[in-house]
Amino acid sequence: MTPDRPDLTDDQRAAVTDWKQSQDKAEQARKLTEDAATEAREAVTALSRSGMSQKAIAALLGIGQQRVSQLIIRTPRH
């Protein structure tokens, strides 16, 4: 909540509070999107490593093979 500030009207304080809450929700949405993308990459990588072809993964997910290739997490070769 916004601290009591005598220089702001009640409406202004309410607007600041609403804005802060919307920023918090936007940050939560960004984090959830990031987490979902990570999980998608891990799932596609696991399917690929278990022997499923990129073509089959693409068909299963309804995305292009190029996108599947982009999602696969590459392990650096030593």
C-alpha cells in the first residue's frame, strides 16, 4: 500500500496503489511466462533425447520443426 502522503489526494493515492498492483501482476506474469518457456524447452529436449524425431515432436505440439530445433537444449560437447 501507499504510505499516507498528505501531498496526494485520496484518488491519487488509490491510483498509485492500483498502478503498483498492476506492476506486481505484470511481474508475476513475466515470471510465469519465463517458467513455462523453460519447462517447454526441457520437455522438448527430453522427448528428443528419448528418441522422438523433431518431425514427430512438431506434429505433436502443432509447431514447426525449426521451432522444435530452437527449443532443444544443446549440451556442449567437450
